[in-house]
Amino acid sequence: MTIEELVDAPCTWFIDHAPSEIAISSRIRLARNIEGIPFPAHAEAKQRASIREHTLEMLKDSSHFEGGSFFRVDELTTLQKSLLYERSLISKDLAEESNQSGLAVSPDLRDVVMVNEEDHLRLQVVRPGLSLEDIWEEISAVDDEMEEILEIAYSDRFGYLTCCPTNTGTGMRAGVMLHLPGLVLMEEIRPVLRGLGKLGLAVRGSGGEGSDADGFLYQISNQITLGRSEKSILKDIQEVVSELVQHEQNARLRLEESKPAALRDRVGRALGILQHAWILSSKEALDLLAIIRLGLSLDLLELNQAHEVEQLMVEVRPAHLQKLAVKELSAEQRDIFRAEWVRSKLAELKKGRKL
Amino acid sequence: MTIEELVDAPCTWFIDHAPSEIAISSRIRLARNIEGIPFPAHAEAKQRASIREHTLEMLKDSSHFEGGSFFRVDELTTLQKSLLYERSLISKDLAEESNQSGLAVSPDLRDVVMVNEEDHLRLQVVRPGLSLEDIWEEISAVDDEMEEILEIAYSDRFGYLTCCPTNTGTGMRAGVMLHLPGLVLMEEIRPVLRGLGKLGLAVRGSGGEGSDADGFLYQISNQITLGRSEKSILKDIQEVVSELVQHEQNARLRLEESKPAALRDRVGRALGILQHAWILSSKEALDLLAIIRLGLSLDLLELNQAHEVEQLMVEVRPAHLQKLAVKELSAEQRDIFRAEWVRSKLAELKKGRKL
């Protein structure tokens, strides 16, 4: 698959579910390093290059990645890197600083290995919905094969060795992306997030570390990687997230009951603005589309193809929008083009509007 | 005319012009007092009552007010007083504090006398557009007749005597209500307003003294009443306002040229929100309708009956809305009913929308 085909493929992990779904996607990543070689930040360019070539070569022949796509990230354009980031195929760090880094993507686009990010290898698997157990089965198999073909740094005492000590042990970070407009609009999100912190879980915006919660999207993930088995960590997250999903469902019902006009007002205004605005920032578009998603899930809105809203939530991101525009756009032109794109898409979808 | 008929009659001074009109209405009022009787604030209740009965009686027989409507304001309901205020038939002060005050309205609804406001008599004439000279002709005739039938306090040295010294002399305040969204959106309104102050003109919101400039509506009026003839004061205002109208036209053109997307965005969002909101405050509704008015004047929007927008700008005010709702509404219910009213009205008007 060429890079063009890769960034053109549908974001299945994001759009393969109903808009009413609260758990949008699940993700597990494993941090691994090659034995006897300094971590990427301390390695010389030559060492990093050699790790990359060797790893990508070995993965090409592995059963999971055979027939997949392999890239030297520093050879990609800025736009291509941003597109990969917006699709969660690479991290923000890698998109910005990609010296001697690499990327391997399995033919079904589900398994991804970043080479020379913070660690030599970062293996990740993303799937729609709440599916940490299934992902664990899948990623374990890939990890087992990687360990067969590469010399992975492992200590009997500490477990997998990683650049940052917070990853040492299992090297695993598992997270779920949740859509929580009900809790936000009922003003109950803060205590919930505080509670998650006490349970040893981290909460971040949809774009990963340091990003805002655009579109009411939150990533919940484990902070502890050491001293417990992967399965027990995953079980905890799965349980907490299931409870959170209940909370959100509950908040949506109470929102509908206690503030019916406020809710319709919010959904109606979102629709009105998306249908009529001429300037839309990425953040505003995501926030408003997320409200539309809420309106669809509460049956306040009807659209011909609800999935198109999820698709729009990918398309309005800066790099994707730049790709759709074909020609280079300034930030200002992009906001105008984004509004135009959303207006025309929503005009196609408009059906029996209830608002 | 009964009070019900009066508050039901169309607000001709507000709606009898095209939405592109910048000068919405002109108004002159004359402060007059009855000789030998303390000003209302210092008079006893009995004296005020006697002034009121006598004045209304005399006006009933005058040529200008014969066949008109006459009310004891303190006998009206709070809602009726608020309706009169929203129609500029009485002042905010009189609506709130109406002991022994009265109101006379000529049959054509153009000439109004408030009795026992700050002064014994406040005569006012309002007309659509910029028409101070015509109003002066009209109000002078009414004033002349009043002086024939009532003993008006006048000093050869100071002119007409009034309760507040700022009104002494001519007793005249003349003002024009202007719709200035272009200057506001081009961020040029502040220096313009400062300049008006230096010319001895006062600027206030549309609701009179102390009110905000809801809906980009500004009232420009004279501050000086003493030492100059009425005609020379009016000539000055007329000239300044004509220049302001030019400025506003100019600002609208530059807005269209320099920020075409920002302008369409503003107008589009106003339309989108008005068509889809479920909760609307009076201020937000007025501001958004004023933007629609701007959109109509710049030909960015098409509606079946543009006049209906002007009508809506009266209907969304709290007391008028309360009247439309028939049953008593809380402030919260009023905001919901207002949104519903505007949605249904705009649905009727929708035609070839350009946004």
C-alpha cells in the first residue's frame, strides 16, 4: 500500500460503529526495545537508521505484517505525517520529529509498529468499540512473533526495559476513547475525571498527551505498567470504562429529562451553525459535530446517513481538510473551506430534521 | 382606542421602512410644566392628580388629540405598561413609577403626551426614518395648541422651565435611532461615538437612558437645550446623523469587501441559530435579528417578507412576547417560547436563502 492509499483508506476504528456508541475505540500499545542498543534519544543517527532498516526488514517477512506497508517517516511530507497522526497511526511526537524513524502497518491496517519513537519499537492495535480483550489476544500474538524475530530487551527483575521508567514492566498502555457529552453537559465530568485519577487511570484529550478534549472525546488509559500482569490491568480498565459508559448513558437520560430545552437548544444550535457558518475552526467543528452525534444518539435528529457524521469528524481535522482541498491553504482559508465542506456535506444528509 | 387596541396596533415608527434603512426612526420631545405648581417630584399626590385630570380633559378637546386615547397609567397592568414602554409610548421611568401619571395618544398614534413624568408634560412625536424637520413642524403645532389651552411655565430669561436644569431653555430633546452593525463589526464604532460626545450629542442604547445597544441600535440626541434655537439644534443633529449614515453605508461596503467570509459567517450563524435555537433571550434575539437585517440590506439573504423581521424585533421583547404567549410565563419559559416563536416565524419566511 502506498502512503497515498494508506491516508485515503477509511478510518475504520473511528467510523465502524453507531453514533450512539459511547466507547468509540480501544487501543493497546506495547513499548519494546532492541537489546544492547541505546534508546532512540541516546542513540546515534547511524544506530537509529540501522535499527529502522533491520526492524522494517524483519517485519516485512513476519506473518502479521507480510504484504503490509512500510515507510521511512522522515521521507514523508509534513502533510502526510500530519494525516498519519490524525488517523492515530503515528504519535504527535513522531509527526514532528521523525529522524530515522519508521512505520510498519499490517495489510488490514490494524497492527502498527512505530520505529524509533521514544522507544525502538512501539507496537499498537486499535479497534472500534470497547474491545480490550480482543485487542490483547491480537497484540500478544504480534508481540510473540516480534520477540521471535528481534532481540527484545527484557529484565527478569523489571520486565520489559523502556526509555521512560513509567513504561517499564509490561511496557503496555491500554486506553479507550470515550464520547462523554452527557457528563460534560450535566457538569458532572470533573468529579468523574478526578475519580479516575485516584484509580490510577490517566485521562487525556482525543489527540493524545497534552491535547484538549475536543468534541467531548476523552482517552482513558492506565498509568501503572509495573508489578501487575497485563490481563489484570486490562480487566481493571474494562471494568471502569463499562461503568463510565453506564454513567454517560445515565447522564444523557437525565439531560433529556431535566433540561429538555437546554439539550434541544444545544443540538439545534450546533446544527444551525454547521449548516450556515462560513468560518469554522477544527476545534469548533469537532465540538459541534460531537453535539450532532449526541443529538442522533438521543433521537433528536434524523440524518440520511449517520455514519457520515463520524466521517466528517475525521475530515474536518486540519491535515485531512488540507488533503480534501487539493491545493495548499492558509489557516484562514482552511477555516473557510472547512465551513464550506461541512455545509455541503450536511446539505446532502439533511432529511427529516426534528430540530 | 382601548389600551388593548393601542398595544396591538402596528409599531409603524419601527416597521414602516426597508430593512436597509440605517436611520430607523426620529423623535422629538418637549418638556413643559404648568405654571405655579411644583414639579411632579415635589408636588403632592393631590396636586399631581389634579394636573393629570385637568390636562387630559383639555387635550381631549384639542384638535390634535380629539378622538385619541387617554389613560391613567397607574390604573394599567404591569404588562400593559411594559408594552407601552417597549413601543416607546412611555418612558422606562413612567412604566416603573406611575403614581398619578397619565398618557394621551393622538388618533393617528403619532403624538403622545406623558403627564407627570419628570415634568408635568412631556410631548413627543416619533416617525420612521430621518425626519426631524417634519417632526418639528408637527410637534410645534401641537405645542402651540397646548400653550393656548394650558398655562405653561416660561421665563423670558431662561425659556421653558423644567424640573431638571439640563432641559431648561427649549425643553427639547431630539434624537434619531440608528442601526449601526457595519461600524460595530468593522470595530469603528468607539471613535465615532467619542466624536459625537465632543459635538455635544449623547449616545444611548435603543431602550433610552442607561440601556444597552441591543441589536446594534443607537439613539443619538442633543445634550444642549439652552442658548440656541430649536431649528439650529435640529439642523446640527440632522447633519451629523446624515454623516453617520454615510459612515455606516461605507463601513458596510468595506465589511463586504475586506471580510466577505467573516460577514457571511456572522449572517449565516445568526440565521442558523434563529432557525434552530430552543432558548433565546431578548437581547440575543434582537442582536441576531439585527444581523439578519444587515444581511438583507447587503443582499446576502432573501426572505419572503423582509418587513416581518422588523416585526419580530418588536415581538421578541419581553412584554410583547408575554402578550403573544397569552398565559403567564416565567423568564425561563419566556426564553423557550421566544425561540419557538422565532423558529416558526422564520420557517414561514424562508425562501431563496443565499446562506
